[in-house]
Amino acid sequence: MGLAIAKALVAKGYLVLLNGRDAKRLKAAAAHFGKAEVVAVVGDVAGVAFAKNLEKALKAAKITRLDLVVHNAGINHMGHIRETKPANAAETLRVNALSVIHLAQATRALLENSAAPRFVLVSSLMQYFAMPARSVYAASKAAAELFVGAWELELKAEKSPIRIQILRPAGIETRFHANTVTDGNSPRSDVSRMPPEKVAAELLKLIESTRREHAPGFMNRTVAFVARHFPSLARHLMLKRHLKHQKVNTKINP
């Protein structure tokens, strides 16, 4: 997804900074572009050294402002509470939530050098749901959104030009599901509704608009509406879905 977003932004004339933990995969991603189009920054956005690595890369590239920051780091986790390994829960929260804090702190000063800066969080509809067997992932997304929501109010109080925007796509056709950490006997998540290129196109629509948030697709908007305005119904549907999956799993693994 990050690569698809980068391609869409480069096509719009942006100089893009690509960040990733895996140096080999980051190099392969950067190879899709010319040297004048991207700057690759190896590092863990959820790590304490991220800010220093970013500052060094920006200075080397002589970049003094950022017009747009997109946070799309994320990992999945499946597992009932009774089965969840604390280390896996901690890593999910670190990557999905704590990384947002690191990125915000590391980029704020340069964003404020821009005339119309945007900080975009690629979140999930899951932040609305207390979904059985996906509690840690849902909690991490809710935490990330509450963080940027609080930061947004701080920025307004301080008269900062930075605008916060949130994109909530549903399942995306990437390696996200295949790479899911699963504790216990919980089935892997496999909901994929749109290709990464579609997500990138929807993100461009969002940043070019005045909207604060966007859930692309009719089904996504419907799900978000039900979750926000009819929480009791949403909880009932989550329980019904969970019981159905349990029956299916029991038949497959008697």
C-alpha cells in the first residue's frame, strides 16, 4: 500500500520520502522511481531512533519542509484474550499506535514550514468495533485515532496550520492478512475489498478535499454509519459473526 501511495503522489509532482524497516524491500520499492522523485529512509517508525534517522535523511536531501505526512504503518493480530501472547499484543500496539506519536513528533516542525500541511492517518473501520478475536488490533487503531484526535485539538489551540485527516479503508489486497500474527486457534482475517492502487486514489481525493475523514466505498460508509449511530446493533452483529465463525472453525477442526 505504501508503494501504491508513493506512486500516486509522485505522479502528482510530490518528492516522496519512503520509510521502511526492511532495507532490502525499501531499496526495491525505491527502484521504481528516479533519484529526483524519492528519498529512502531506512528505520522503524515506532522505534526511538526514528526521529534522528529522519532528520539526518532530510538534511542530506536538503529538505526543509513537508507538505504531507502519511502514516500507513500497520500490522494485524488475531487471538482471543485468553490466548493472546503479551509480546504479540505489545508489538501490535507499538507498531500501530505508538508509531503515530513518533511520526507526529518527528515531522511537526517541518510540516509547519508548509503553507497547507496535512497529516494523514490510514486507519481502519475496526476502530469502531469491539470485535472478538481482534481485540488488540481494534484497540491499536482506536488508540491511534484518539491520539490524532487529541493532537488535532492541541494544534488548533496553538493555531498550527497542520490539518489532520483520516482514511479508513476496509481490507486491502496486500500481504497484510498472510503476515497476520495469530495466537491460539483464531482463524486468520481474509477480508480484502480493494486493491492498494484504489486506496492510493482515495487518499489523494481526501487530501485534495476539505474533509476530515473518509471511508471509501458504499459498504465501508454503511458499516461506519451503523457503527457510529447504532452501537448496540453493531455489537449484536459482531457477536453473531463471531459465533458463526466459531461454528465454521469447529467443523474444520473438530
